[in-house]
Amino acid sequence: MAESDVLRAPHVLEYPYLRSLGPVLGAFFTGLRDGRILGARSADADGTPTVVVPPTEYDPATGRDVGELIEVGPGGVVTTWAWVSEPLEGQPLDRPFAWALVRPDGATTAMLHAVDAGSPEAMASGMRVVPRWRPAEARTGTLLDLACFVPEGAG
């Protein structure tokens, strides 16, 4: 496909709001600070066990309270992705990267995060990735404590 055949639709997506964390998200972000990814046990409408990541206070499918928080990952699988060739200020990486939905091992759902793969040719749905954490002394209990994901086996 020629470069001129590629459909482009520049768009800036922002969510400028503040939210209190509460016990579930507070534990999730504390887990990230400690280098762990947490999910919430739940069950879908027919009773099939699920693990929601990031955890929510209520199951998104049933509205029921979620159960205990459990550690998932740290590695996972890319379920879908989009390449960012020109990162914007404030994005997690200052070089081209992919936004991807990553389903951590042991989770039923996926979380949105950056993947530092180097090029779009290195990205694929179904690829395995592992987290790259910020240095422990720089972590503050935010999503950016997990700096990004990288392809499994990549330095």
C-alpha cells in the first residue's frame, strides 16, 4: 500500500478531570508503585469467573461488587493497537510508540497502555509484552509507574 493510500484522521483526545481513587483504584495504583499489576476477581452474567484489569469497584458487565484483588501478569498479550508516529507533549513516550490494549496473564480484560516496540512492523496483535517499570525511587503511585510495555525478549 502506498503511503498516499493511508487514511489519516488527526485527533486529540483528552479527559481533563479529577477523580478520587477509593479502595480499589487506590490499591491498583499502590500496586503499580510497588511494581505489581492488580486485577479484581468477578464473574460475568452466567457466573463464569473473570479478572478485570484495571480493577473497577463494580463489575462492568453485571454491576455487582468485585471480589478480591489479585496480582496478574506481569507479561501479557496485545489484543489490538494503533501506532503513534508523532507523539504529542504529555504522552508517555517522546518517540514513536503504539497505544495498545494489553491483556495481562491471568486477566480477562485488557488495559490501555503504551508499547515501546521501535516500529509499527515490530507490533502485532497477539504478541507478548512485558512491563518496563520506572525506577523504584521515581515511582509515585500513578499509571506512569509502569513506563510502558516492551516486546517480550527485547532487552
